[in-house]
Amino acid sequence: MEKIAVLDFGGQYTHLLARRIRQLGVYSVIVDPQSFVPSNEIGLIFSGGPRSVTEANKLSIPFEIETFKKPILGICYGHQLLAALMGGIVEAGHTREYGLASLEKANESILFASVSKEFNVWMSHGDHVSQLPTSCKTSASSPHVHVAAFEDSQNERYGVQFHPEVVHTQFGTEILRNFVKRCNPKSQWTPRNRIQELIKQTRAQIQNRKALLLLSGGVDSLVAWAICHQALPKENLVAIHVDTGLMRKNESKSIMRVLADANFTNMHLIRAENSFLDALKGICDPEEKRKIIGTKFVEIANQAITELFANDNDVMLIQGTIYPDTIESGGTKNAAKIKTHHNRVDAIQQLINEGRVCEPLAELYKDEVREVGMALGLPAELVMRHPFPGPGLGVRLLCATEDEACNQQSIESICGHNELETMAQKFGFHAKILPIKSVGVQGDGRTYAHPGMLWTNEKPQEQQDNCSNENKKDKWKQAADCARQAINEIPNINRVVVSLTEVDNDLCIVACDMNQSRLNVLREVDAVATRYCVEEPKIWQAPVVGLPLQNKQGEWAFVIRPVRSIDGMTADFFPLSDAALNKMVQELKSISGVGPIFYDVTSKPPATIEWE
């Protein structure tokens, strides 16, 4: 079979890249570059990755690049590696690029045929190609990187510093299609009916065994449940929904009612609020929280197996795991761990190694899962729900230790504060760096850095009254542009928020953990914000984050994070209308315990969608 091999150097988008090639009609496989030996491939793609080509122990290939006579495309890390293998020079950059960047293509380019002279692309890199191999020419440049793309048309070698596989890159599909054409496929590859294949694979894996499904109520576990309903005898299949105490307001009750209305049967609600909160008491580290929550799910599943299946030792556990869960958890050989998903903790991995876990959707992305769900005839209100993480509010309520509260730096002393303030003024803002940290993904690796905060001296209502609609739009654009520049140039920052309320100069870290009182306030804030966000169809997800920051009145700070995305691998912040935003803030301020309210204006990358 004709195929293009994608050499996986650990990039966050490697699987997405292979999927894009298949969508263009050529079969693609992901391979380990360190053991790969070319055979009958019609082309190779070197993926991105978290490592640096400038390192002595860089990831490379075990064969001489000159021996492969077919086209090769290098992306991000792969772009730099390809240039280095051909005799070019790669250097660490003084300026990093994360998120959207503007490119200008050269007059003649095979890879950029049918692409505009100027176009926007998705970047995530620190290093850059500083000197090209003699056989190559620059085919595109960005304001910060001269060699943003190169070509050696005679030897069919192509490199791009950006990611054409993500939806945020303009003409990304055309660029990949131009490469596929150079590979000269002789036939069109068409995937089989996806649903029937999923059903067949699930039936083959579980066979005649009993199965227990962890049903969160989100689209992933719901579609997995529907697949299993068609693959297995109903008497062999049981689902449990665990109320962890970390759910949204009335979430568990709503989930059970809606699923019952959709004719799902053999479902059990397990109340485990106290068990989860006891296990999380005093825990502040985000990775530790995720691992505790995931392990707790396994304990409850084992207990349910004992009670529901008479302690049958051969019961399969079914999860609605999708591919981004695996890649962000560092689940491929060369990938960096961004954050451990609850369905990838050690206890789950042990069950996987024992062959006791079935994950029908593990190779799919969120948009593909939704397509499958709609094709299965599931209700649109369930399939199109905003994603909600398995750990729930457990990863949306940030905590702080006594040491962090006692030893916190003043905002003014945090590294990068002066640079951010100077930069923000150019965009019409004042700025500070918040004394807390959140998770990001930069250059395919994990970061844990500070959020920057922007604000103007006008009160929110004055901003509404004094600005024209065009200026209001410009203000959001200015904030996003400032965020992009700040994150690219100030290493201590990986996301930026805009204050929706008057800025409190006395905001400070307070020692706090995962307790019922804080969760209840977050639930109320989440309920109000979600109500406004679900009315905007372009919003894909809208996390609400509780911060371990209080003002002098003892009120807590919160972040609203509406984003638009397709598959969750990349995302842009989405600005609500000014009218909706003003009403929402007024409602939120009426909730007891609610203080400063921030709006996250960062893309992914460099910031993950969730804060932990």
C-alpha cells in the first residue's frame, strides 16, 4: 500500500498531521524515527517536537538522508533537523514565536503554490534555521524569522517552521496537498466506514467479557457508551456516573435525567463527594491533584465491579479517552508531558498493560467524536455540549500552600514586570504579573509560568460608554496582540488576562485547598458564565477558573476563559459581546465571595485551555 511515513519526534500535533494526510487521500503511518528504516514510502514527514536541534543528544534519524530519494517535509523541529542534516545551521532564537504569525512567501515556491503572498500561520518555536544548506532557498519569512520555510526543489526537500496541520494556519490544507502531490500517489486511499470499524474493534477486544464504562456525561464517554451498546450484549454492559463533588451546579442530576430521556439503560449514579474531597484535602500541586482524582476513579470502578458483577475478575473497564488526552499526558515515546489526564494515571496504565481497558475513541479527536455521535443518532444537545474535564472543578480551582502565601513575591518584584508594563503601554494598557502560575505548552513542551494582567484606568462602564463598536473590537485585538508579544519576548509569562473589574493593588495569595466553601462559590460563578457562553455558538469551551488570590475584602479572584477550537489541540480566545460581558460581570459581582474577574486572552499554544 502506498503510504507517507510521519516520523514522530514528540510533537503535540503529530497524530493530527497523520490524520490530515489521510484526509488528503494518502494512507499515513506514525513511526519511531530512531528505529525507522525507509522501505516503500512515497514520502516522509519529520514532525515537530519538544527537543532542540542544538542539543548534543538531539533526536535524529538512523539513516543517511541522501539515501531517501522521495520527497521529505520537515515541520517545526523537523524543519530545523532537516536543514541541519543537509548542512544548514540552527540557532537558539532571542525571540520566540507562539500562536499566530504573519508570513510572506517568496515569488517562486512549489510548496506555496495557490497560497497568497501574505498569510497567517501557527508558530510554536524558540530555535530557528539561521543558515540554509547551499542547495536550498528561502520560500517564506516572518517578521522574526527569515527562514520560516525553505525548499530544495531538485532533491524534493521542504521545510516549514510553522504548523500547516492545525486549522489556524491559513492555506494549511493546500500546503500539505502540494507536498502530497510531489509524492505522486498513484491511487486514492479511502477509510472504511468509521463507525462499523469502531464497533468491530470494540467487539473483538472485549469479546464475551462483562464491561464497566465510566460515564462522565461528556460527549467522549457518551459516544463510547453508544459504540459499546452496538458492539456488546446489553446484559454485559454497565455504566457508572461518579458524582465526585467536583461537578458543575446540578451537573450529575442533569446528566442522569438527559441520558434516561435518550433511552440509555443500566446506568448507576455513585455519590463519592466526601471520598474525593477527603483525598484532595491539603493538596495544591496540579499534577498531584490530577493523579489523585484519576486513581480515585479506578478505586471506585473496582468497587463497582465487585458490587455489580459479583467480583468477576475478568471485567473490562471502558473509557472515553480521546487522542489529545494521550499526547498531553506524554503518552508517546518522544512527547513531553504537558499535564497528566485523569484517564492516564499509573493505575489506569497498569490496567492497560494488563489488557483490561478498552478505549474505542482513543485515536480520535473531539470533532471526529462529535461526527461519530451525530452519525449514531445521538441527541445534538448531548453531542455538542461544551467539553468538561474528567477531574471537573478539581483542576479549575487553583490552590496555594502556606509557604506560597508567606513567601509570595510582591507583584513588582516578579521577573519581567517592568518589561510587561513598558510593552503594555504601547498597546494602551497598564500591566502587572500575577503572583501565581499556570500550565502552558510552548515549543511542544510544558511550561509553568506566570499570567500577565492587562487593564485600563477607565471603569468597565466607562469603557462601554466611551468606545465605539469598532474601538471595542480593536481593544480586544490590542489585548491579544499584546499577549502574543509579551509571551514571545518575556520568558516568565505563558498567558495573559484582561481585568474586567477595577484593579485591586492589594491582591495577594491566600493559603487554600479544595474545600466545599470555595467549590460552591466557583459553581455559582461557573453557572452564570456558562449561561452566557453557551448562547454564543462559536464558543467551543468556556472554563471558569478560581484563583488562590483574594482582595482586602476577602473576595476571591476568578478567570473566564471562552475559546473557539475544533479539535482542542489549538484554540483562540473568543471575546463575548460587550453587552453580554457587562451583564455577566454585574451578575457575577452580586455573588457573595466574588472579587476581581479576569478574561483570558491567550491562544493555545502557548497557554493550555485549562489552567492546570
